[in-house]
Amino acid sequence: MRSTQLPDGASMPERLESAPEPGESIPSHYRWCFGCGVDHSTGLHMHITAGEGLSVTGNFTVTEHHQGAPGLAHGGLLSAAIDEVLGSLNWLLGEPVVTAALSMQFLRPVPVGSILHIEAQVTGVVRRKVYTAAVGRLSDANGAIAVAASALFVQVPIEHFMKFGN
């Protein structure tokens, strides 16, 4: 993964002691979530696993429901997959977050039927701001890079979701 220049004052937080161990699955936070929910019929059905340090990996299989151009994944849908994996880094930090900014680079097409292997990591924290980066590779962890991203998340109190959710 490429390095990201962080603003002054950024630090690397400690991994939460109760975080999932490396190799353990990151659970779905909501069964109807488009990204990780098991009950969303046309969702992404992401499989996300805790990695070493402040990293996670996720796999997403592109189906016919995820097309933009014929036979290719929709770019916005790939952004959703990346956002889902980046957001799951929260399980390692222990604070709820919301996406504040997401920057994507689409480097090659992602065909229907392919698996996008996403590697994500926390790159620094400044107060409530969590900086992250990810790459999505075709087929497996050593495949060609198809997408790259950086994102900013903001830690919010759990009440944020109770106020705006159902």
C-alpha cells in the first residue's frame, strides 16, 4: 500500500485490546447493510477479516447486480465496497465513525465474476479524524491493482446513529 502524507499532529493509535484478532472475521454491524449485511439480497456481502496492526482485508465478488457498463462493475459500487472495508477499521479502534471524505482512483476495469481483494489500513489519527488508505486487487492479494483510495472518517458518538437511524 502506498504511503499517505498526513497533516501535522497525526499519530498512530493503539489497536483496541478487545478488537478481533488477526485472521478473525469482522462481523456485520447491521444485517440490512448494503455492504456487509447478510440479509440484503443484492448487497455486496463483503467478507472482512482483521489483519495485523491497524489493517483489515475484505473480499467482494462482482455479480450481475453490480454492473455499470455491460460486464463491468459500476464505479460507484466499487466506491461503496472500498468504503465498507475502510469503515470496518473502526472495529480495531473501538469508536463509531462516519465517512467524511472518500477519494478513489480507478486504475483498471473490474469484470463481473471477478473477486476484488481489498487491503485497508489506518494511516493516522488527529483528534476525532481517522485517516485511512486502501487498494483493491483483482483475484487475490497479489493481483493487479484495480482501485486505490484514501478516506477520512470522523468519530461520532453512538447517539448519532440512534438520532438519524430507524
